[in-house]
Amino acid sequence: MDWHDYIDSDPNVIGGKPRVKGTRMGVAFLLELFAVGWTQEQVLENYPHLTVEDLRAVFAFAHDAAADTRLVPENGADI
């Protein structure tokens, strides 16, 4: 899946944060729903304008963002 087909950002919409194209649904907001225990079915039921493909793109985007990130504690030691 190429998340670029589903995720974009616009400085005039939700402060330029990554979002599902054509919506005001931020990637971080959707990831937070899953982090607190929402299921895919609950998200799609509550936000019927989203698709399964949109949600897959959110996770693909998060994967790529995490793969490009290295966490370093304040003391500089590796985790």
C-alpha cells in the first residue's frame, strides 16, 4: 500500500498535520483512537466517511514514520 494515495497535509487544515485526504481526520487522532482500544469496526461506524483503505494507510504512514525515527534518551544512551 502506498499511503501517499490516502494521506496528505495542508497548512490550512488541522495546522498542516498529516490527515486522511479530503477530511479533517488527523493521523494522530486516528492512532489515538486505536491506542485507547477502539476497534476498526468502531472507527468505521463512528466515522462512516472513512474506509478500510484509509485506516490501512494511517498504519502504513505510522510505520514509515517510526522506521525513520530513532529514540534517544536525554542522557544520549541507546534504548
